[in-house]
Amino acid sequence: MRILIKNGHVIDLATKLNGVYDVMIEDGRVVEIARDLDITNGELIDAEGKYVLPGLVDAHCHLRDPGFEYKEDIESGTRSAAKGGFTSIACMPNTNPVIDNEAMVKYIINKAKTDGVVNVFPIGSISKGQKGEELSEIGELKFAGAVAISDDGRPVASSSLMKKALQYASMFDMTVISHCEDPDLSDAGVMNEGTQSTLLGLKGIPSAAEEVMVARDLILAEYTKTPIHIAHVSTELSVDLIRHAKKRGVKVTAETCPHYFSLTEKACDGFNTLAKVNPPLRTSRDVEAVIEGLKDGTIDIIATDHAPHHMDEKEVEFDLAANGMVGFETALPLVITYLVKPGHLTLENVVEKMCVNPSRILGLNKGTIEIGKPADLIIVDTDEVNTVDVQKFASKSKNSPFDGYKLSGAVYCTIVGGKVVVREKVLLY
């Protein structure tokens, strides 16, 4: 199968392309990037007026398979990812059973091959059963195909266990992704602690609950001289701590998510459970700090933390509602609307934070449009404005606070391994 993408504005950091080119795809790989290419036998895709970017790489999502398939499964999750422009995703281990052994890693990989429409990379758990008591067999996870380890959803409360995780993971060149939360400080809170929580009469989670653990993990990474990746950064002090650690030479990378630079705790008004996430939405000052961290390189990655939940788990009292929101299909429009259009980031910066850096940190060899490599790429119109309609999401779950938002940016085409999965904004599989 040959595909020619004509007249698109190609942005690729690896090849340093930033201009209008044609891209030829054959047998699933990029074979030529030049101007004035022609095709006789194959498919022609006109990308005039649009951008051709590497397929997005999500370093942090939840597919809920196995165990919670009523929320999401690998088929529905990868279809949702493709619709959002993601061609490679790394799924967290908080499934049932937990992804803490070779069999579970291979289950994810094999099911993704048969049911998935994008590349899926499993993340194994740091501790057995995510109980925070005993390390998983990290080497076994690595050789089975896991690309990182994390107890995301649950913090590793034991400093000793986290220290050992960093040391063992470095022996196998595995990324440790830390969910930074001190459970004693968060203490069953349900939203950010402050004026808003007081007005709503809800128990708050202090920003210190995140920051104390960020500081601990930075200290452990420096002490062990091993890398660590800080997940879903949400507070001003967390950004400052990571910035300072990088200046000290600590091997730290960090991510944030679109809701942490586009929403504040005020989204919880009216006891809106769709805005209930962990870590919680913070203040406008925190939002500004996260944006500044993205601008100056303190925060390396924009991840989705795609967290699907059935509406029965959201349409309950705020205290009882599940944490999280779906994120695949709104991520890029939120980035374009809240970061690119206001001038905080360029599209080159977006490619760096949503393609190159997540691929590099997880060791995926993705995130570029290079000759000879698998053709994972997307075609995007950054100027088109659409109203978010959660009922049109490909995800099984519709738990998004962005329903009804007008956002710039539309993914017209998603190509995975040379296979057109989305054409003219419509899923083909």
C-alpha cells in the first residue's frame, strides 16, 4: 500500500523539517519526504493548509483492561486515542489483576496486537499488587515488554521501597514514574484545599500532599544517581522543586496534563464530579506556574492521564465519585487552544512535549517522521474550531468536564504503521 500526503506543513524535530513537503509512505514506512512528489498506484491525501506531525505519544493513560472493561478496553481505548491523534500510548498497571508479572504484560501486548488500532506499551507496577510492600520482579517485567514501572493511582508511601525501585530499575534501564502524593496529608480529601473547598464544604487535599512527595523522590533520585519521572505535576511549588533539581543535575523528568493548564478548582463548583481528579485541580496561580514550567522546559511532557469511568461512578455525591477524566480526544485541542494560540508554546514545542520527549523517556523509538521508520503520523488543522461533544467520543466513557467547550484544533487523519486509521476525522476501524 502506497500513500502520498501532499502539500502539508511538515514539522519534525529529528529531521529538522518545518515547511511544506510531500510525504510518501510505502509498506508501512516513510520512504520519501520532498516537494512535488507524484503517485500513480496508491492513495493520495491532500493536506494543504494543514500540519503533518509525528503521531502523538502518550506516556500516561489508563485502558482499564483487564478487569474494568465496562469503563474501557483496549479496542475502545485505542480507537479513542487514534481519534485524538495518538499513535503510541503507554498504559498504567492499575488493572485487575495488576500488571505486575510477565503474563499480564504479555496479555496487554498480545491483546493490543489483535484488538488495538494504535501502538500500546504496558507499564508494570512498582510493587506487587500495587500494595507498596514488595517490589515487583522488575527484570521480568522489562524482558516481557514493559517500558516503565509505576504504582500510579497509589503513591509508594515507603521511602525505602522507592529507593530500591530506583536502584533496581536503573539496572534494567527502566523508567520509574512516580505518583507523588503523601496519603497522610491528602487524608481522604476530595479536591484542592482552599477557599473553594471551604465554600463547598468538601474535605481538601493540600498542595503539600503532592509537594512533600515530589521533594522526597527528587532527593532519592539525587542520592541514588538514578532517573525518575514525576507524573501529573499540578502545583507551583512542585514545578519550582523540579526546576531546582534539574539545575542541581538530578536526573528528573516531569509531565503535566491538559486539565492542569486549562482548569482551576473552580471547575468543581456545583459539586461537578466531572472535574474531580487526583491530583486535584488547583488555583490560577498553579495553572500559571505549570504553563511557565512547560515554557522553560522544567516540564518535559504533556500526557493525558486518560482515566475513563462509567457515569454511574460520577453521578454520585462528590465524596464518593471516582477520580479522573477521559483525555485522548480533547488533549491536542486543549494544547492548541490554551498553549499554542496564546503564544505560550509553538507547534515545534508541542511536537517535543507530545512526541519526542515521551518517546525518549520511555525508550520507544517513536515520535518522528523519518525515512525508513514506521509511518506513524497525523494531519491536523490548528485553526478549525469545534464544540466538544462527549457523546461523539470513541471512548466507552464520557466523563469529561470539557463537554460544550469550543476548542481549536482538529485531527483530520491518523496513520499508524502506514495504515490510515482516521480519515477526514472519521474512524475507519
